[in-house]
Amino acid sequence: MSKGLLIAIVATVVLITAIVIPVAILVPKSKDEAAVITTGRSGSWSFVSGTSAPTIAATTALPVAPPSSFPSINPGIEDVMTSEYISAPPSIYRTTAVPTIVPSMDAPSTLPSILASLVPPSGAPSDRRLLRPSSRPSDVPSNSPTDFPATVSWPLPDVDPHYTFTLKMHWKPWYFWQEEGYERKWCLECTRCQNVTASESGTSVCRDENPNVFDCQAGDQLWLQTCNEDLTGHQGNAEFRVLRHDDGDQLQVVGTNFCVTLVRPRFMNLQQCQVGNALQLWEGFTTDKPFALHPKHNMELCASQHHHPKASELLFASGCDLAYKWNTALWETISVLRNF
């Protein structure tokens, strides 16, 4: 056999093999089984004779890979492959548990979606309540109560400039000051200290350098003394009026131009009244109930003498926590009877 004839025979066998094998793969094995071939975007639907199942007419030699059961994050070849499978009737392919990126061709369900709507909310309020009220009240209040009374917001209503008063330390029957079950009425009085001694409890006791003079002067301090019972405005307790401003109150001593002033972080005395002096502004004053008197710039301080009261203890800006602990944070006004 010549060499040329041998080459021709081999080429013929290879050609027959290349044609017969792909055809055998593509032809359906029975009338009940349709050959579904996945192609590129040029594929179209047709029906195999003897069956009702649709098939795809092949335009390429090999099918593409089936789509992943997970949606693609980035667009690309997987999206093309998925879109070809989506173009087939839904009964051909088994559904997956993971949703696809593209919408389903199935009919919408009759039940509402559990997901939030993609439609933006309207500006109008809802016609019906979304959440029902609970069947019982909550076990605890929403906010815990504070240790101190709530402060009044500014500006406050005007105060009668003719209203004069003494400041008396507020007392209740269960206070039990100095182990006593009755009230010793303590009011403020002007004094000028010759020396000051501090007790272990933190209170300051002053010795008046001139106890026979009751007129309040610049630089005087305020201390506790027994309240005058007749309240006729004669010697003894200091008398005040309130100068109310938008940002706080000044406590002016009647008959003078002296106001209670914070001259150190906690020390106070009488200084010339000055409009706009932040160290003379106080908050909390009222005439209809007991009140705590705070420096305007520090609401954690209260005008007090700190511990159980007794005579000759100086008034200063004490920490409110201790003042409330010893029941010496609250004051009340007692009107002074005067003829104007």
C-alpha cells in the first residue's frame, strides 16, 4: 500500500469520527426525553417531534455551564448565562433557595412581602396605628427620678420689686436637726467676721467683731441667727428684694446697693450690685414654695451652711448632694411688713 493511500484512509476515519460522535450526543435517546441545549443569545425555542416539552435549537456545538445557585455580585459572563436560563419556561429548571438578581417570571404571590417596600414613604402620617399598645404598664418608670428638684427655665415671670423678705431655712418635722424634734427657726443675718473657724463637719463658724451693729455693709458675710418673731423690719435679720434679669436673679439687701456675691468658688459676701456681674446671679428663687438657691454658673452648688444648722454658722456655696443629705438645701421667704 502506498504511503499516500494510507494517509487518505486515516484522514477519512478522523473525519467520520468528528462528525458521527457529536451527532450521536445531540440526538434524543427516546421520544419522551427532550434534548435541552443551552446556547448563546441567538438561541430560539422549538419543539421536538412527539413531545410537548420545548427545546432550544442549537447554534453552537457545546452547551454553556448551568448558572450558579448564588446571585452574581459583579455583572459579567455569569449574568449572560443566567439570563439565557431565565428565558426558558420556569417548569424546566428547578428553583433554588437563594434569590436571583433578576426578577422571577412566576406570578406574584397573594401574601404580603415580609421585606420593606422599595417605594419611598409619603410625607403624610399613617391612617392607622402600626404597633398596638402593650397589655400592661411597664415595670419601671422610663426615667429615674433625679436627686434634686427640677430647675425652672428662663425667663421667669416678673417679681414685685416692693416685695421684701427674710430668708428662712426650710424645716420639716422629720429633719431632727441637732438631735432635736422641734424647729429652731434660722434666718440669715449680716455679719463681719473677726475670725473664722472650721469644724470637722466642714461648717465655718464666725465671731462677729461688732455684734451690736446690724446694718449690712460692703464686705459683710451672711450667717444663721434666730428669726425675729414679729418680722417688723427692725434690727436683726437681713432683708432682701429680688432684682430679676433674663439670665438670673440678684439678691439685693433692702436699703443698700449691696448684692449677695460669690467672691471665691464657695465663699460669698456683699458687694456693690452690678448689672451683668455673673457672680451675683442666682437661680431657683420663688415665693410660692421652698427652693434651692444655686449660683447661676454652677448648678451643682447650693447656698447652705452644710450640716445640721446652729447659730453663727456662715452661709456659703456647698455641694448640693451634702446639703440635701443634711436637709439644709431649701429656703423659704417670709414677707417683711413695711409701710411704703
